[in-house]
Amino acid sequence: MFNYESLMELAIKEAQLSLEHDDVPVGALVLDKNGEVISSGHNEKEFSKDPTSHGEILAIRSAATICGSWHLDEMTLISTLEPCAMCAGAIVASRMKRLVFGAYDLKAGACGSLMNVASDSRLNHQVETVGGVLETECSMLLKEFFLKKRK
């Protein structure tokens, strides 16, 4: 199995790139079946003025382009934050094998907190999900960002 902690550390570094354009620091990686990073993304909603520019979506789009297919069956998505409904839907739609995330999102999380799109048996695909990897580190990045915003 992959070393989720070291991969999450890479995702945290990706998330920090969001800070350069005052976006919420969320980073995502897509791994191939061997655990190699094939794409990454970080939040760019403020930068691009596009509400769909979440790190997960950008990483999935890039992986699909690199693979030449929207079928990402053997891939794993690593995200610093529990995906929202939009991102969880994209993870399911792309047929990802696994999702690993850091911080839980009690306000918008759609992979266990508010609902569980990734594992909903009513959908045509379910995604193996592992949450809470380096949760403290991922949460602190977000808390520090929002503390600065409020000042």
C-alpha cells in the first residue's frame, strides 16, 4: 500500500500554492496504480474566477488529459480536505479507485461528514475512502488561512 502520510505532505505543499493568489489552501494529487503522482492541482477559484476550479477538479482534469481517457479506474486521489459534493461527484464519475483526504469538512464534506457521495451504493460506482490522514496539519493550514482573512 502507498505511504499516505508522505503523499499528503506533497498535497499540503500543493495546497500552499493556493495562498499565492489568496485562494483557500486545498491541494490534490492523482496517483497511478503504482503510486506515482501523475497530476496535481490546487484551488484557483479566486485566481480564475471559476467556481469549479477546486484542486481536486483540476487534478482530475489533468489526469484525464494525461491518460487520454476519463476512465481513471486504477487511480487514487489525495486531497488535503474532504471533497465537496461537486468534487466527490467528479471522483465517482471518473471511476477513481480510492480517495484519501486529510481534514474533514463538517460544513461541506461529501465523503462522510454531511453525506457520502463516494460510497453511496445507489450510484453506479463506489470509491474506497480513507479520511483523516495528517488531519491536524491539513486543518491547521485552513485555520491559519481563515484567521488571517478575518483580521
